[in-house]
Amino acid sequence: MIDRRLGQDLLGVWDFAWSLVTYFGLVAAGVASSVNRYVARYRMAGDISGVNAVVSSACCIMAISGLLAMGLTITLSVLMPHLFGARVGENVREAQWVVFLLGASMAVEIAFQAYNGVLTGCHRWGLRNLIDSGWHAVTIAGMIVALVRGGGLRTLSLIYLIGIVLAYATRMVFAYRVCDGLKVRLSLVRWATIKEQFVFGGKTLIPNVSQLLLNQTVSVLIAATLGPAALALYARPRSLVLHANTLVKKMALVLIPTISSLQSRGDLEGVRELLTSAVRYSCYLALPITLVLVIFGGPIMVFWMGPRYGDGWLPAILATGFLVTMVQTPVWPILVGLNAHGRAGIAELLASLCSALLIVLGLGVFNWGLLAVALGVCVPLTIMNAVYLPIFMRRRIGLNIGRYFRSIAVAPVVHVLPFVACLVVSRLVWSARPLIGMAVGGAAGAVVLAVPYWRYVLPDRIKDWVLHHLRRVLRLIGSAVGTDTAL
């Protein structure tokens, strides 16, 4: 809607502003990630004083970090014309407001992030996701209304800021309700706890820096070299891939407190079994999504954004390049739960630095296009996830690498082959009308995919839940038919 109502250049400005303010998240130093783990650990031990010390210490750090992020926001918004005025051009004033409002949103999110860790540390993922999705829906609805009524980027940014404030206020209220005995007091802040949180958070911060290099730094380089319009072309297919990765990542986050609990009991075999099972499930999730983007990425982009965005190679390269990363996503929360994510984070940082160096050389020296940029982003990260991570897990938890790869890859690949055949055949048959081919191939593929997924993938408790509700529906239908017949 931004593209069609405000134009491709302003869509690029929106992406560019997000890329800049996301850096402010680094001031939190990854401390909020420690709340999740330590709340789960202390609650399992029945130590509410430990919970209060962790949350109070984290809130103190996060409040200071939020103020620092707000100061950086004001500074960057003032310097925008001097730093990026030549590239942004006539939209520089709008860019200033967008950076200021989105940066303020980031500052609020940082300041109250500890309460998010309380909800997840108490294993209340359903409540946390309900709050997130509910306020996201309200925010998106407000943005749509604003665009329809002629609003610009600064209006969208203001609506997003209001949504963030309300969402974190809701999280804070429910954190006190789900965690009995929770108290946040300045008197409960412990310097030893703060030190422990900074050490833990530093390990978490390294992968966050890696993600910034892969996403935000590359976006800034594209905007600075090729312009905001080129960034809009690159960011849309990348966003599809990142949304798919987010689906896997959000499901994998529940592993952090679970792994922490297993570690506290010394159950290393349970950690290995959970790792293999989680990565196999992420493979089942990621493979169909990746295949759709590879085979029908171009038509999807045309349908979504218009003919200017219809290069099918870009979503295909990004989806294929991020496949291994998506599949290995559960490894990271497991390492966080074990408090063993430092070295793996450094390896990811080195891979991201290689990607950033390739992009700098490609755009600045070799005049690369967006396809080469996508390859430069994906290749180093794929090598790190496919080679280094399994070796590291073998050393850390005694993982059998051969058995691990057979367990996570063979069954998902075999089960997804009929789905691939349906997509490829429909793409060839309806080559002139690819959207129809995607609809037919997707429907046929979903049917053939449902059989092995039902038999081999879904847990018994989910199948029992589906069958139970299906029987209820059939009984209601039968009762209605019987009543009608009697009448």
C-alpha cells in the first residue's frame, strides 16, 4: 500500500529508516534475553527472590538503555540532512520524522523489554503471542486506514509508536499477573546479577550484530549506492524470506526455558533428542515455503507488488540461500538455554562480516546488481550453518553428526517430493498464467503433502484434538439432518 499510494521512493525511505533505527537495539546489550532463561530457572527452583533480583536488575539496565536509544534517535534525526540528504533528496524532511518516531518506538521497546522475558520465562507463550498479534493487528489496521485517508510516512510511524506503547503496557500488566510474587524495585537491583546478565547478554548480542550486518547494513549500502528505489526492490522478497524465518524462530524460542530446565536436571540426552526433533520440525516447516518461493517467487511478487518487482530470480536466490539458516534456527535458542551461544555467535558474526565485505566490494568496486548482492548475503551464512554449527554441537553436547543429518533431512525431503512435482508440473502447464498454476499446483500439492504430514509429522495429541472436534462437527451435522428429516 505504501508503494501504490506513496510511491516506490518513499517505500525505500521507509525501509531505509527502519534499517537505521534498528541499530539502536544494540544499546540494550542483549540483557533482556537473560530474563527469559533466569526467570525459568529460578521459578523451577521456587526462588522468587532470585526472580525479583533478575527482573529488577534487567529493568534498571533497560530503562537506562531506552534513554540512550532516545538520545541517539534525536541525534540521528537532526543529522539526517547532512548524512543522507544527497541520496534521499526531497524526501529528507519526511525521513527525519520517520527516523524520530520509529526510533522513539525502539526506545520504548528497549525500556520495557524485561517484562516480555517474564511472560516467556513463565512459559506463557500463548499469552505473549496473543498480546503481540492483537496489538500488531490493531496497528496494521490503523496504518491501512491512515493510508486510505491520505496519510504519509510520519502518520504511519506515529501509529506504530502508539501501538508499541500500548503493547508493552499490556505486557507489563500481565507479567505481574502470571508471575506470583513479582516485584520490581530499585532496592532489589543486584550488581552481581547485572554483571551476570551482561556476560550472558554479550553472547546474545553477537548474533544480533550479525543479523544487523546481514540485513540493516546491506540495506544501508544498497540505499547509499543504488538509491531508495533499489532498496525497495531488494527488501520486498527479502521480507518474504524473513517472515518465513520468523515463523520458525518464534516457534523455536519456546526451547530456551525448556532447555534451561533440562540442563538444570543434567539431562543431556534429553537436550540431544529435543535438538534433533526441533530441527526436523523446522525442516518440515521451511521446505514447502522455500519451494513455493523458488518456483513461484516471480508471480507472487507481481501479484503482491506489481510488474516492477517481478524478477523471479531474487526471491528464488534468497529463499534457497536462507533455507539452511531457517532449518538450523532451533539450534540458537537451544544454545542460549545452555548458555553456550558465545562461540557460535562469533562464528555467525565472522560469516556476516564476510557477507558485508563481499557486498562492499561488489557495490563499490564491481558494480554488482541485486542478484549478486543476494548471493553475497547467503553463501557465507549457509556455509556456517551447514558446517560449523553441527561440529560445534558435537563438541558441546556429543551430537552424532551423521545420525543428526539423516534424522533431520531424509524424511522431510522424501515427504515433500510429491509437493515439488505438483508445483513444477503446474508451473510448466500454466506457464502463461502462473497465478492459476500456483493456485492449482498449490492446492494439489497441499493435498498430497497432507497425507505424510498427518501420518509422520503431526504429534498424536494434535491429531486427537483435530479428530475430536471433527467428530463434534459431524455429530452436529447428523443431529441437524435428523431433526430436519423428522420435521
